[in-house]
Amino acid sequence: MTSAAPSAEAAAAPARTSAPQPLAGLRVVEFTHMVMGPTCGMVLADLGAEVIKVEPVEGDRTRHLLGAGAGFFAMFNRNKKSIGIDLRRSEGLEVAIRLASSADVVAQNFKPGVMARYGLDYAALSRLNERLVYVNHTGFLPGPYEHRTALDEVVQMMGGLAYMTGRPGDPLRAGSSVNDIMGGMFGAIGAMAALMQRAATGRGQEVDSALFENNVFLVGQHMMQYAVTGQPAAPMPDRISSWAVYDVFGVKDGGQIFLAVVSDAQWATFCGAMGYADLQADPQLATNNDRVRARATLLPELRRRLAAHTADALAAIFERHGLPFAPIARPEQLFDDPHLNATGGLADVTLPDGERAGSTARVALMPLRMDGQRMGVRLDPPRLGQHTQELLAGLGYTPQAIAALHQAAAVA
């Protein structure tokens, strides 16, 4: 395993998390941008790897995105170091090759052929380091579509997810970058599996993770529904539900709440809790399948009855009786979620860019505990080139050589 010596700044700073770091000692170099590749690096970084983000000398463009992209950099680049390198300059390219060949893992998510053009593809780097694990994050695995430009929304549309999410005739992308994030997670899973195999063989390998194939994996349950029943899956708003009570209900004072009753025992509990003895005694509602068949009349009746209650009152009843329910929360409300705050699901980071640069924000952590602890934040999302000096020195560059690289604008 290869690892650079920690900087004096890092050595002096107290650890911000005492969580286990199972990947400590591993060096990961990522040539990534947007969400998919950075997610892979973030997972490995959260697990303790030294992850070095190679950025253009002008910086990763996600640092300055607006709207829905404004949180990308701060969310997916914690626990990483940053070095700015101009790959178009020979001096910068030499730095990049030297850095990449020192890595245990290289991750990238550029279009096919880009890394090969710079001699930073697996074929070239594995000749310098046969132990290298190289993770490609692409739109499509090799095949007829591989040269298409893919985005999360593109593969959601062509892979059935937008169809399943929207109303009939109105495909709708999911409200998060689900394929980008999961595609990066599968890249990290592949990297860790390849590292395990390397421990036995002494050799690295190339790993491919792709957005479209990830999306197909997500809708695989609906594909299998068709294979098993012969009936195509309907979009979720128009689906044939497996349970009669499994929906969002509009209630008193304009509130909304999701309520579910997914077994005969829960139906009895629900009717008892709400005082619906007449519904519990109705033989046409005796079993779950009976209630599913009666859904067209049962749901309007439940909506009428439940409208007399507030969402908070229904939540209290369902929680007291152990029934499934959920408030309809907006993302910004989760900062104040009592469970997330009690269980350490959020951690402070200092924002590196934008109008709020230097201020503190709370970031969602991986949904994982090890040895009873959440994987926390060791390093804030880095400023552009924050670790350039440290990393170049670790590669053997002298102060004079580093100054020359800066003078030539080969690094930032």
C-alpha cells in the first residue's frame, strides 16, 4: 500500500472523528467531476483512504454551479485533498502520471478515450504500477451505447425509472441523483473487491461502473414483476398496490401524511386504534387481498374519515401502535430532524467556495456504522490546490521544482 506522509498542518490538527478507518494507508487518486466519480472517492475517503482530487488549475466546475448543483462539491468531496494540475502542459502531465502511478486506486469519470489521450488510462498506468486498481465511471458499459453522452436524467428516461416515477404519460426523474450516487457506490464496491483480490494475486485490475446499468439494476424489481406475472408494471402513482392502505393522505388543516397497513395484524391494530370497528368486522375487508380488491371504495372512505385528524395526531397514534407512517418532509427540514441529530447522522464542514465560503454547514454522512460509530469528517471539502505543495513534496519535487511548476502554471 502506498501513502504520502501527512502534512505538518494535518499532523498538528486534532482528529475530528475517532471512527474506524479500515482503508487507512490506501492512496486513491481521482480524476473526477460532478457526482458519480466524486461519490466513489468520498466513500473510500470516509472509510479512511487518503483520497487526492486532481482538479484543473481553474478548479472543478462543480465548485461554482448554481441551483440544484450548488451543493455538489461540498457534499461529495469531504475527507479529500486537492491538487490543481494542467494536464495540457507537459510539466503538469508529468506530475499527474507520477501521482497516479503512486496510487493504490485511480478513479475517473471522463468520456471514453480522454484518459488514454493523456496516458492516464489503465493500460498505460498499469505498466508503471502492476498493483493499480483502476475504476472507470461511465455512462454505459462497453457496447452499442458506450460512446453516448450520459447523464443521470438520460439513463432514468431510457432505463424505465422516469416512467415508473411519473404519472402515466408523464415520465419524471427521481428527485435525487440516484444513478450518479449509486454508480459511484458500485465503483467503490468494485475497488474494494479488486483490492481484496490484489491481496491474493499481487496484481490490480480495471473496474467499470456505469449509469445505465445501475439504473437497470434499480428497476430490476419491476422487470422481474413482469417476468413473474406477465403483466407490465404500472407507474408508481398508478401502480397496483400490494397493500390497500399504502398512500399519502390529505388531512386536517391542509396537512399530509403517509400511512401504511401491510398485514392483517396491522389492519386489526389500525382499526382498533382509530375506532373503526365497522371496517374490522366487514367480511369484504377480512384479508389483505380482500382489501386490495376493495381499494377503489376503501381508500375514499378512509380519506373521508382521516380528514378529521391532523397529521401530528395521526403520527402519534401510529407511532404508539407501531404502525408504519411518515411525515412529508422537505430536504431542508432534515437539518432539524431529532433522530439524525441524536444519532450523529450530520457533521459540520467548512464550505470552500461560493458566497458562503468559510461558513459552517452540516453534511449528511454515509448511512453506516462501524464499531458503533458513524464514518465522520476528517477533512473539510478542500480549497482548490490546498494540498498541492504537500503532495508534490511527497512525490519528491524540490522547493525549486515546485516553484517552477507554479511559475509555468502547470499546477495550482
